[in-house]
Amino acid sequence: MPLMIHKQKYLILLVLTLGILPPCFAKPQSSREETDFVYGNRLLEDGLFELAARQFTAFAELYPNSPRAPRALLCAGESYMELGRTEDAVQAFLRILLTYPSASMAPRAQFLMGVTFEKDRRWEEAEAAYRRVRQNYPDQELGLEAMIRLGNLLESRGRAEAESVLRSLVEQPVDEYRSRAAFLLSRHYESNGEYEAALALLEPLKNHPVREEDAARAFLAAGRIKETMGDWLDCREDYRKALKASRSAKWKQAARFSLGSVSWKLGEAEQALEALDETEAGGDSLKNESLLLQGSILFELGEPRRAQKKLQSAAVHEEEDRWSEHQVLLARCEAELGDFESALQRIDAVQRLKRSGESFLLKAHFHRKRGDWAPAAAEYQAFLKNFPDHSMSDAVKYHLGCLLIDKLQWYDEGFASLRAVWQDNPKSPWRITARVRTARALETLGRYEEALQMWRLVPILTPGSDWHAEARTAIEYWETFPFPGPHKSLETLGILVEHVAGGSGPESLIWFQLAELALETLRQPRHAMSLISRYFRSGDASRYEEALLLEGRCHEMLAGIHGSKAHEDSARSIYRRFLEEHPASEHAPEASFRLLTLTPPERGSVFKSLENYLEQVPGSDREPEMLDILGRRAMERDSLETALAFFNRLADAYPDHSAADEAAYLSGWLSLKMGNSTQADSSWRRYLFMHPKGGRVPETLYRIGCLEHVNEDERIRLLETLRSRYDYSSWADSAWKPLGFMLMRRDPEKAAKLYETVLAQDSLKQKLEVLESGEEKPVSIADEVLPLLADVYRRMNKPRKAVEIILKWGRLSHKEKQAVMYQKLAELEENERPLRSVYYLERAVERIRSDSLRLALADLYFRLERYQKAVDYYESLLAERIGDEVALSSRVIAGLLRQDKIPQAEVRLNIFSQTYRQDPRFSTAMAEILYEKGKALVRRKEFEAAVENFETLRRRYRDSAFVPEAELEIGRIYLVTNRIDEALKRLTAMPETYPGHPVLAGVYLNLGDHYFRSNQFDNAIYAFKRILDSFPAHEMTPLAMRYLIRVYDSIQMTDAALALTRNYIRRYPRAEDRMQKQVQIGTLLMKLNEYERAIDQFRNIKKTADPETEAEIQYWIGSSYAGMGRFEEAVFEFLKVNYLSAPTRLPWAATALYEAGRACIRMEKFSEAKILFEKIVRREGAASDLGRIARQRIAEIEAMASGKDTI
């Protein structure tokens, strides 16, 4: 400002100096003015916006009457805009509008006010400013530019009225603005999910572009929309066409990048890389995005060096959102190439910017890859410290424990980490794996007693787990064979000394007794065999038979330990020799049993021998073991009934035997395999009761849960128990499928939650790869679960969510399942967005030669009243003799009749009658055809012919479902043709003739409408209420509610009308007239003199109203204030319609002006009222209805002013 004051002083001094100079030396005023203006322009051109703003402001003050003053203020405002001083800019523009309203700069000033407000995020003021440009300067092109910016602003803010603003521009004649508006409107439709409307707008621009690059832009936009819809094959074609249509490097590059991206989605890596390479070479605009995507693709393809090269070429700065992603991908490439130091440094840099659990795990991953176990362990520990509640924390504890034990031999720390898994989270899915890993490590350390204790816990805590069998094997081994070690050696020596010292009998028996002790107590078969040999050499025969059996058992045990066939053969040979030498021995049955159990199962005679043995020694201690063996041998021979008998006998007679639980389970399994699911259920339930901790419990719960004859509630309960109590079991992992199918029918919300949980668990399993568990990465089941989840959301009436899930599934399956995806999407969209359903079905039919899909598409065309397309498809199916020819032929005829092509339909009808008269379905089809023909005749107003047609239908096919409909149509025709008595006679008889039939909704609707028009309001109310009471879900019910509201309103039952209107909005929240009904609530409140509540209602709904309705709502707000006698506020609100609301088809602005004038008269502000009425005359014209009324009011005001009070 001091500089400006100095400038002003300089100008004044210059004027005074020139004033005392001779006239020849004095500069004229215009010259000085021009100099000052040029000076400001130079400052503005050089970007000296601060000085330019001061200069132009001073200019306007010094030369207020100059023709350049408005331009100076405009330049000052633009300078302030450049400086970000929005308020000063607004003041400069406002000064033009107030001081120079007729200046040529005024439209631009109004426009720039909108731009300034928009930059300052003052959205409502920006919208109002843009509207004023169009409203006040309708003939200027700047008005169109203002509407473009208004449409863009509304669209970007998700405002519904963007559609009407942009639609008005699309329909105006200036090509450039029509094109720009079409792109904006298509984007608006796209953001609202109205993809078909968006594509329809873009289609003309593809073939008839207005501007040079319109075609390329249109193809790109259409491709993007189709990509969102999951139509990757079609969108790829659009991108290719965009590339071909474009001459601009910018749009070519965009097309190539989009082409590369969608090719990768389709699993076509080489094509994707080729397109992205060309994108990279096309300029800087999308170069970085292209390099990043190429790097990601190459890394996934297992080419880290090429990926690294691409990523290093990308210029991604630290402040960009994608920087971290870029650095992580580079680090992974470097690690794959062995440059671990660089990789770790990059992750450190990422962690400094943002700490995440994944970065710690990635660093641990890198350390492990190069064998740095201690740093890897440190990263795991840092992860657990910083993210104790992370979803992967249990897995990290487990892998940390394994690393500490296996790689670093830090056993105490490793055991502590593994122990933390089950102690910190008793429900952890890793709890059993951690126990098993602990037991194995304890064995390695020679801590066998602790290992055995840990192994014993596994089957107890987790019966039926994947580790159950391993644990039982370990327990059996350690309980069978002694733990090595000094303490055990001392114990063994003590037993031997005690035994020998207390021994009796000949010295030779000592060797037998020692051998028996070595095998039975110490489980040392080799030592036992050595001692038996000494016994044999002693020549003592008193225990010879027992010694021989003992030798055979030693060989059996060694065969079991080492898997040695030689020892097995030796045992078999010993038992045979025993039976040959001692057939009558009391130990012969034992030898026979052992020989039979060692005989290969393929020898059929063995089975019979085993049975004979069982009969020879009833009640033997060996019977449970023998029953188990017999059952298994019978299964191997596919003698299922025999096997079932043995297992049932074992389970019933020896419930406490170790083999009983397996026998009880197998009884159920065999019963099911034999087709007796009821017996299987009984056997398995007995198993669960008798063996609640058995190893087959999870599997048994699963098996019962899959039995179809079992009550579904019980099946759901069992499977839910399996998933919650036995979550560690693989059977629990499998239970989601049968459980989900049942819940889908019974409780879709629970089914959705189940599938979401399964997907989350699956995702977590995929992430665990980074921990390097040493196991193969699990196969994802997402491809199987996602379609089921989509189906659940469809059942829950959440089609948008279902579509989102199916599109996600489609991205997983690439192009192999595109057609199936289209089919599913078509099913989901059929009710809510039938046009999109057509779009998807058309693409499915293009890609799959499926007759059912073609028929589905034809039926959909028929439902959408695209009858000719439907007829074409039906006829093509008929020509190929596919499907039900009777049904297809009747649909062809119905389709022709729906198009009012009666002659063509008659031709087909004659052929149909001749061909299918003997078909049992002929009567039903003919009834439908006659009904359709009657409707066609009604549309052509051939009422007599229509009645005759419907009567023919009634006579010939009186049992047809179309007879009631025909009766209704006859009644309606009589009403239309003013044969009232006949109409009422027929229609009023129908409720008795067809009690409860859905056609009665139409009957009551027509009766109600007639009674209303005849002022028989009680009858009308009765008729409409019968529809609401008897047919609450009928398609005509909302129409009946609207009619009933109209009746109540007409007879001033305002409370009833208000209550019903509110009920209508609650029942039909998506009704097309929902906004009109919201407005009606406000007007009904006005009729009840509840003006404050009406105003609240109007203000609440105004926020979401379209421009036409917004003006109406604003009018009613003004009317509410007028109704309360608050005329000052009423005028203020009425004028908002004129100055702030968008132009409308109905004359809300002129009507509001008129009501504002009337309010001014009520306040005796006659001069203001006259101004408002004169404005109506200028706007509407003196000859218009409103113009004539306004002129009458003006005359009354003038008469009053001259002393004639006529108001």
C-alpha cells in the first residue's frame, strides 16, 4: 500500500506540474489514463501480480468513469486470484457487477466469481455464481462455459442435479459444449453406477467426434467403464480402437497403458509388457505408472533383474503415496538377486516413513534367505513387540521358536516362543503345531520324558487333529521302547540284579527269565534273542515252547521297529515250526494267532482261518484284537456286511478296548457305504457318546453333518461345533462348504459371515508365505468361495455387494471364466438393472454356445419389451429345433402381438394351430395367445373385436389362468366405452367368482378409480383399501396407495393422507415419485397449518432434490412463511426461487415473484410490489397468463396511488 500512495502522489504532482506549464507541454487526460492502464498490463504480463493488483485498483479509483475501469477491476481480480487472495478477488468482481452492471466485463466478472469461490471450496456460492451467469447472460457463450463448470462441480461433489444441468448442455446446439458435457455426464453416470447410460452417451462421440480427440477419449472412457463392469475382453477392444483413433501422444499413451493393464488382468503377460513398453516410450505423462506396473509383472513372472531395471527407471519421490510400494518391490527384486544389503536398506527407509508389520517380516525374510538367523530372529521379535495384536502374531511366534531351535540352538528362548503360542492365545490355530514342534525338539535334546508328556497332550487336547496319528505313534514308541540314558541303565541293572538274586530253579532258567525280562519289561528284542540262544544252548527243555514263542515275538518286534521283511519271515517260520512240532501244546492257539496275523491279506484262506481260530478260543484275551483284524481283512475283500458285523461285535463287547473307538467309527462308515444312512447316523452318535475324546470325533461330526436325512438344525449345530471346538482339524476346514449351503437357505447373514471368515483365513494362509515355513504355499479357495458369497448377498437382496464379489472373482479367474461371470452378473442385475443384465447376457452368448443362455436372453428381451429382438432369438432356436417348440412358438406369436403386428401373428397362429393342436399344452398356449391378441386390439382401440376375442377365450378355455384377466379386460373396456352398468356388474361380481385371486387387485383399482371420478369417495376408499389389506405385496399396491392419498386429500382427510404418504415412503424407499411424496408431506402439513414442521420438511429434502423440484420446494417454503403471516421472510424465500434456483420447465420463478409481490402488498410496500409485478411482465410477456394478472396488479397499485383504492 505505501507504494500505491507514493504512486498516487506522483500522479497528483504530475498533474499540478502540467497545470502550470504552457498548453503545448501539457499531456491530455486520456494519454495519462492509457499510460497507467498499460503500466498495469505490463505488470500483469510479467507475473508481478501484487503490483498489478495495486495498480489496477488505484486506476479504478482515479478513473471511475473511464471505459477501462471495469477491465481494470477485472484484471485486479485476476491478479488477486493468482495470489490466492480470494476475498479480495471476489470484492473486485463484485464491484464491477454493482458499479458497472452493463459493462461488457460484467459476465466475465460473474463467471470469475464462480471460479474464485470454487478454488476457495465455497461450493454453494460457486454454484450460485455459475447459475447467475447463465441466467443473466443467456445469449453469451460464457453462459455455456459457466454451466460446464457448474456441471463439473456438481458431478465432482456427487450432486444429483448434475444430471439435469449437463443433460441441458448435451441437448443444446453448440457442438463443443455438447461434447464436453457428454463426457462429464457420462462420468456422472459412471460414478453413480449407471454404466449403460454412460456408454450410450459415449457411443455417438466414437463415431462422430466433435473435437479432434473426442473419439479416442470416448473409446478410453468406454473401455474404463467396461473394465469396471468386468468386461475385460470388450474393454481391451475399446482401448485398441482408442489407440487407432488418437493422433495425440497424450491419448495414445493413455490407451497403451490401459491396454497393458487390462492385458495383465486377462493373464496375457507378454501383450501387457509390450503395451507398457510402448507407453513408457510415449512420454512422461504415464511413464512412471508404466514402469511400476512392468516391474510388478516381471517380478511375478520370476524375472527380478528385468523388474529391477524397470523399477529403477521410475522417478518416484518420497512424498508420493506409491513410494513405499515402489521401494518394497525394488527391495524384493534385490533380495532375489542376492543384494540383501540394498534390500534391507530400502526397507529401513520405508520403516522410517511408516512402520508396518509387513516391513519387519520382509526384513526377516531377507535375513533368512541369506542365512543370517540372529537378525531374522530380532526382526520377528521387533514385530511382536510393535504389533502384539497383529493377525499374524501367532504364526510369527511359532516360526520364531522354530528358527531359534533349529538354526541358533537357543532352546530355552525357542521353547518360550513356542509356549507363548498356546499360552497367549488358547484358541490359536498354531497351538497344536507349536506343541508338536516342542515335542520333536525335546526328543532331539534327549529330554524324552518331557517329550512324552507333550505328545500325550496332543490327542487329549486335539482329538482328531492332523497330528493325532503322529502323537499316538510317538506315545506308543516311547511307551514300548525304554528311554536311553544313564538313569535308565541303572534302573535296568537294578532290576536284573534283583531278579537274578531272587531267582530259583536251574541256572539255565535264568537265561529264559532274563530274556523274558529283556523283551517284556525293557523292550530290548536283540538282547532278548541273545539270552534265548543261551537258554537253548543250555539244553533245558522245561520252558522250550515258551522260549520258542518268545523268539518269534522278538523277530516281530524287530520287524516293527525296522520294517524288516527278513525278521517278519523269521517270525512266521518260527510259528509254523512251533505248530508242526507242538500241535497239542497249550500255547498252540497263541502261535496260530500270531502266524495268522503275519499272513499276507491277499491269501483268501487266511480270513477263514482267522474265523475258525476265533470260534476255537471264545473269550480269549486276543478276541478284541482278532475282531479288529477280521473286520479290516473283510473290508479289504469288500465284504462290507461281514466287516460291519465284526466291528459292531468289537464295539459292543469291548467298549474299553483301544480298538473300540475306531471300530465304532468304521461301523458308521460301512453302514453309509452300504446305503444305510440311518444306521450310519446311529453308529456315529454311539461313537460320539462312548468316545468323546476319540481320534475320529471331528470327522464323525463332519460325517453326521453331511447326512441329508438328519434334521437340518441338528446338522448346522454339529458343523458349527466342529468349526468352533475343533478348529485345528482339517475336517473343520472342510465344514464351511456343507454348513454354508444350509445357512444360505436358513440364515443368509450367518452364511455371509461364514464365507467372509473363510476368505479371511484363506488370505492369511497366503500371507504366511513370507514367513518361510518350509511348507508349500497353500492353494487358495477364494475361487470357490467368492461365487457362493455373491449368491448369499443376492439372497439378502444386496445385489450391489453381490456384483462387487463376482467382479472380484472374475479378476481372480482371468478370461477362462469370463462367460460364466457374465452369466452370474446378468442374474444379479436382472431385477434392479435389467439393461445391464442384457449387456452381460449378450456377452455371455457371444462367448459360449449355450442354448440355455440364448433362451434366457430372449426371455429377458421379452420382459424388457424389446419384443423384436426376443422374437428373433426365439425363431433362431426354433429353426435349430432347440428347446420346447410349443413354448417357443407361442412366445413368437406373443412377441408379434405385443408389437401390434396382428396380421403376422395370425399367420403364425394358423401354423401353430395346425402343428400342435394335439399337444397337451396347446390349450394353455392358445389361451395366452388369445389374451395377448385381445390386449393388442385394445391398444388399437378396436374394442368390440377385443371383447369378442376375450369372450372366445372365456368360452373355449374356461379353466385357463387367463380367464380372470380376460374378465378384467372386458370390464375395463366397458368402463372406457361408457357402458358403466355392464362394467360394474362384471367387475363387482369378480371378487365372489375369484376369491383371493391376484387379479382382484386390478379389479379394485379400476373400481376405485371409477368411484373417485364419480365422486363416490366412500366406495373409492373401500376399493383402494381392499387392495392394501388383501394384496400388500402386489405390484399394483403402490399405485393404489397413491390413488388413496389423492382421495383423502380431495375430501380434506389431511391427517389420513399425511399418515398414508409417510407409510408409502417407508414401504417404497426406491419409488420414482419418492421426492414428490416428500414434497407432498410438506404441503399436507401446510394444509394442517403446521407451517414450522412443513418448513423443516422442505429444508431437509431440498438438499437432495433435482433443480426442478428444488425450485418448487423453495416456493413452498416461501408459501409457508406467507401462511404464517411472516411476509418479510416470505418475500426473502420467494425471491430465492428467482435468483438462486436453476431455470425450470414450470414457471416456479414467475409464480414466486407474483407471490412475493402479493406479500409486499400485505406489508403495504406497494412500490416494491410494483417492481416485482413489472419484472413478471418483462419475463413472461404482457400477453401471457401471468403477465396479464401482473399487469392487473400494477394497474391496481397505480390506481391506489392516484387516490382510487382498489386493492
